[in-house]
Amino acid sequence: MFQCLGIADQVVSKSRRIEGGERVGAVVARGEAEIGFQQISELLPVPGIDHVTPLPPEVQKASVFSAGVAVHTRDSDAAHALIRFLASPEAARAITNSGLEPIGNR
């Protein structure tokens, strides 16, 4: 990302990668970093930080989630109903509030 923005030389020595499954937002909230980059849906529930804005489109990496139902599932109708609901306008508000983008916006 820093290379795409043309600022790699200025910031790489000041940055670090957070590993081991720890949330970037938690590191920022503890004061161990001044700024962090992670999916919006991962930052929003972390107390003690402010989510500022999505990154510019040219450095954005979108994750597309899909759903599938096993052929031998016990309750195929319920599984399909859940998938239809998650793709519905009724679910869009909750999806947006969690930091994700509803399918209808693509």
C-alpha cells in the first residue's frame, strides 16, 4: 500500500506488521501504534480508536464473501432462506453497520 501511495521510503522504517491473529485496532487502542490499517469491519468494534475513512480506491483490496449449501445438508430450505435474507435489502442496514458492503452495492 505504501508503495502504491509513493510514500514507502518515508514510512516503512516507522511501521510494523501485526501478526499472530492480534487485531490492529487493539494495538492502536493500547497506544502501541498511532495509526493502523485493517478491514473496517475489524476496526469498528474496537473500543478506544476512531475509524477515520476507507482508503483510496487505488490501494483498496476488497474481499468478496460467498455462500454455499452442502448437497446433503439436513435443512436445505433453512440454509437457502438464510442466504436469501443476507442478500436482501432487509439485511443491508446490519451489514453496513458492521463495516461491510451489502451485495446490492456492487
